[in-house]
Amino acid sequence: MSIGNSPEDERPFEDDPQEARLSVGRALKQARIAAGLTVDDVSSATRVRIAIVHAIEADDFAPCGGDVYARGHIRTLAKAVHLDPAPLLDQYAADHGGGRPAPTPAAPLFEAERIRPERRGPNWTAAMVAAIVAVVGFVGFTAFKGGDDGGTTQVADGTTPATTASPTPKSDKTATKDPKPTPSDSAIAAAPQDKVTVQVSAADGKSWILAKDHNGRTLFDGLLKQGDTKTFQDSDKINLVLGDAGAIQLYVNGKKIDDDWQPGAVERLTYTKGDPQVG
């Protein structure tokens, strides 16, 4: 059972003719008793430990842990028992140090210290990762663009494209016109027996062409300008659509196709292994 837990057991102090004023501790204790409060009540209301309340009421301020904390406890207890803390603080200053110290901001004493965020240097690891990602992306983009080159030769199934010679451009209007260029040695050499090889040349003008392999995958879809050549290979067959068949010259498996297509005619063709066959 806490000491002084029943206000009825405590009696106000009798006036002492030898003492003109009460001490800080006696004044707090008298005010508590007059308010009908026990030490437990004051401790619960102020969060000041019971042992410290008893020590202060006995004018023993050592358990407070220092002058600043003692002043804070006096102020807190005075408000709890309905006393003005200013006279008690003045009296405490006169009894313990000979003068009232300069006011100390309460926030650093009774609030948690605010921790300033630590300044960090640059995150070099993240910067290096970002740089590596940028380099890899650039290399991949360059490789992709290089693979999508609209050159004059395209081959299916990853076979090395055949090198073909474009027809010699006309020098003037009076030059002798060669209507059908002769097949090159490289075109015939690029016709293996186990594949179908189709060479498309825009000999007499430009023409739109569409080429697909046996799986229906598009090998080329675009305009073939005059003098351009495309070569396609597949393990089974090549499907062609010629927008202007009269401007096109074909070599299938190294052999020239001599069909007499009219200018502007649209032709749908299929070529397989072996001898040239028009589907």
C-alpha cells in the first residue's frame, strides 16, 4: 500500500510561528491534501513516479535527476493540485542556486529528440545499373534495326543470302535494251537440292511483291524498285504475289522462268523443290 494513499489519514500542517512560508514540498503536499487527492492519484495524472512525488513533498529533489527535471516536476505537480507553479519555481530557484535560471525550451526536455535524416551521397550503384541498361538497350536496338535492313536480298530459314548482280542501268535513250538479264553464277550456286530458291528481279520497272514461306510467314512485303533483286529460300515452298508481273523476271532453283506476263498483271505463284512449277 502506497504511503499517503488515503487523504483522510493526512492532516493539514499546523501553522508554525517560526516559519513565515512553506517549503516547496510542503506547499505541494498541503495543496494535494486540500484537493482530496492521494499520491497515487497525482502520480497517475502526471505520470511522475510515486517515489519521486514522495521525495519532492519531502523537499528531496535528488531523485529528480537534476535541476531542470526538478523544475519540470514541480510545474507538473503544481498544476495537478491546482497551484500556480510560478511562485514555487521562484522559491525553488532561491533555495537551490540563488537565482532563477534562464528559461529552457520545454520541447527538447520532454519531447523525443528529432533525428535529422542523414545526408547520403550519390547512389553510384543505381547510376551504373542505369548506364548498363541503357547500353544494352542501345545495342539491342541497333541489332534489331540492322536485322530489318531493306537491302536487295532476303532469305528464309537463316540460309546465307545469295549475292546477285543488278542489271546495268541504261546509259541513254539510244542504248540497246536487254529485256531479260541473264542468271548469275551466284544465283544458280545458291540453289541447293534440298530447298526451293526463288530470285525476283525488277528488270523492266517497279513492282509490289509479297513473299511467304510454307508456314505462311511473310518474308517480304513491299515495293521492289527497278534494278532491285530479292532472293528467298525455304525447305518446302515459296508463295509469291506479283503486283506487276510484266516488270518481274524470276529464277527458280537457278532456272529462268519464261512465262509471258503482261505489264500490270497480278500473278499468284507457288514454287517448290525440283523443276520450276507454277501453282
